[in-house]
Amino acid sequence: MKQRLLPVVVILLSLSLRVLSQDTTAVPKKREFKKLDIFPAISYSPETKLTLGAIGIKYFDFSKGDATTPISNLEFLGVYTLNKQIIFESRWELFFTQSKWRSRGELFFNRYPDRNYGMGNTASARVVEVDKDGERDTLNYLNFNSDRIKFSPVILRQVLPHFFMGIQYDMEYLFNLKAIAPEYYFLNSEAEYIKEMPVEGTRSGLGIQMLYDTRDFIMNPLKGSLFEINAINYAHYLGSDFKFTSFSADIRQYINTFKNHTLALRGYASRQWTNDQVPMRALSRVGGHKFIRGYFKGTYQDYNLAAFEMEYRLPFWPENTDSHLWQVWKRIGFVGFLSGAQVAHDLSGFKADQFNLAAGGGLRILFNPKTRVNIRIDYAVGLAEGSAGDGKRQSGFYFYLGEAF
């Protein structure tokens, strides 16, 4: 990594330690809560072969028992595959000093296959990959491998009830980029974006975050709101190979419709400004296990994005019998969801009828009653024809701890 990044990382770690050192002894009583949720992460796919690892959430109480301060959490995922691929992902949400300070962020290291769909709202690139035996396969993306390091901490201070402001740092370093196929070529002009788009390199930026948060449970809200605004400037003096500005707005509303039922709504928009180029992973991107399920992340990507998501969560948690069967059944719930997103190179490119829709449903298994954390098992279908090439649709199966949003 470039030495120019080191001072930034040291400063942010020092600020984090200062927050941790704040006096939290006003309420000495400790709360009782489960300290760890963990279970195996085992899967198989042709790209990865057998995948072995663990996924979980670690809980902390930095408030020393203050019931008004939420329990802090650290999500983690560690996976190794028989193809010698590695995933380590960690996200955190930490609360200190009667919620006056909080820290959020993520830390990743990935060595894993990925896809480059080019740019645009149609996923219409056509790429021919030739394997070592001369067999040809026509796809709407280019398969590649890379190593990736991402570090994105945020430190926030409460300035009004439920309203926080603070600074954030975002760094991603992608290296050892290599196409998986030994030979490939492009069939149409849309695929040329794949060749022209920068992927490898470092992006490093500083910015601000504003957060309004009234959620009753951080991991799985029953009611409340979340409004999050981010603005980050990526610059050469921070060690970035790229120079651009990124803006995003995330609005969520959780409505308690009936007993423990929840209607979850989300609107999201993002934009990048630059006179240069934006690297692939910094673009506004559609897809993944936490955003517009049913599409591979990056199926649609460009400089501007607008999206919505809605989900109805129907758990069976209330007690109504002493039967042993109910002790198991009461932890089961179901969800149904619908979402849509579109990307555009310019704001004038957005059209009301150009949203790429996705829909699906899933099973929930209550894993931790005190924090309302569920095991999430979802199946989603991307409804846009051609998202998988040649008129075919994408779909996805997701197995994670915690809700998508």
C-alpha cells in the first residue's frame, strides 16, 4: 500500500481510541445479553468449489449497563474455498457514552472471483470467453480475480436527539487483477466499457456523514426511521489514484403494522462527480445480498443511481401455547419483498419506466431474541429480461445473519 495512506489510518485509529476512552462509569450496572452469535458458512459453486468458514455477530456493551444506549455489534464473515479464495468481511456499529458517540464502518479483505458488466442500465455487453480447451461461452460480463482491501470507518457525535454528524474515511485498494479466462474478446460497443473502465488501484477519500436514527432495534427494527447522507472527496493528497466526489442518501422507514409485523421501506440515491474516471467498485452499483437482491452486484452500474426497496416481515414470535412444537415454530418468520433500481450516466438519463425490478421471499429463524437477530434465508429473482444475457433473468439465493436493510 502507498505510504501516504498511513498517516490517515493512524489519525482515524487514534480518534477511535479517544472515543473508547470516554468516561462511561456513570451507570455501573451491567446488562445481561448474549455475547456471540455464530454458525458455519458452508456452500458449493462451480467457481469456488467447496467453501468453508464462519459467519456471526459479536456483541458489546460499552455503556456499562445504560439501558438507553443500544448494544454494540460487530458482524464478521470468514471464508476459505478449495480454489484458494479468501473472504474476510467485518462491519461494526458501536455506541459509547449514553449514545453521544458512535462508530460505524467496515473492513474487508477479499481474494475472490468477480464480474465486470461494463456501464449502463441494460447489462447488454457481450463478451466471449475461451477456456483452455478452446470452448467458447458468450456472457454479458467479464470474469476476473483480484485481491481487495477495504477500510471505511466513521466516527459520529450526537448534536441533537437522534441526530449525529461526523467524519468518515474510505479506502479501497484493488490489486493482482487478472481475467479468469485465458482468452476473451468483445462482441459489441457496450462491452468496450469493460476494457476502458479502471478497476485496479487505490481510492482514498475523506468526507462527512449525517445520520438521523430512531430505530428501536439496530439489527432488525420493528419501528423507527433512518436517514443517512454521505459526501466523500477522493483526492491525490490522500494517496488516491483517482480524483472524484461521491454523494449518497439512504432513507428508511419501519412501520409496525400489526403485533410483531414490520413494513420496511427504503429509498436510495447516489452520484459521482469527476472530470476523470471512477473505478468500478466506486460506481453506483445495483445488486448483492444487502441491496436489490436478485442481481449480481454491479449488474447495473454507472455514475448515478436511484432505487427503492420494500419488505414485509411476518414473524411468529408471540407466545400463545406451552407446547414443545410452538417453542420451535415461534422462532420462524417469513418475508416478501419487491425492489427496483436504475442507473444513468447523467441525471437526464433517468426514466420512470426504466427501473430494473426484483422480487422474492424468504424464511427467518430467530437467532437472538434480545437483539432480534435473524438467520436470513432469501430467494430473489431479477425481473429484468436480459440481466443474465440472451433474454434470461438472474436469480439469487442468500444465507446470512441479519436483515438486508
